[in-house]
Amino acid sequence: MANATAVVSKRGREQFQGLFTDFWAVKATINADSLTTGTNDTDTITVPGVGLGDIVLGVSLGVDVAGMQVTAYVSAANTVTVVFNNITAGTVNLAETSIKLMVGRPVF
């Protein structure tokens, strides 16, 4: 398991006015492990201010994910967890790349 480095985040609420009390646009560098068929890799990104109940609205990577599933969720205060799941028929080794996340704190 490798944790994210070079994290840059922006906190604001310019988008989705009225639906979220806070919003984070996060950009970090991540390097997932080489994954064989049916395995996964879990990485974490420190995002100051996020908390349980916040929603990861989107995940984008700077490389082709080669058929893998990539999901993210807020797993603890100040922490977003990213899971790479290899559902392909072969080994996948993604290059180190940038990851972008959108995290919102709903008003409800």
C-alpha cells in the first residue's frame, strides 16, 4: 500500500450552491501497486477538513485505468481512501499519476 504524495486541495463552495456546506477540489499524486486479476490496492489521501458523511462526487486519473474499477470514499476525519480493483483478466500496473477528487459536505 502506497499513500498519496504532493497533495493540493482547494476548499470552497462555488459549485452546487445550497446542496453542500463545503466543497473540496483535490489534486494529488498517486502510485497504485501492480495488481493481478481479482486483487485490489487501497491508498489514502490526507485532505484537511473532510469528515465522515462527506461525499466523494468524482474521481479522475491522469492515466487510462486499463479496465480497473476505481472508487473513493471519506474513511475518517481528514482522510479519503482510494481503492483500485483489478477486474480484468490480466495484471495491471498503472504508472504514477495525478488523481483528482471532488468531495462535498451535504447540507442534509
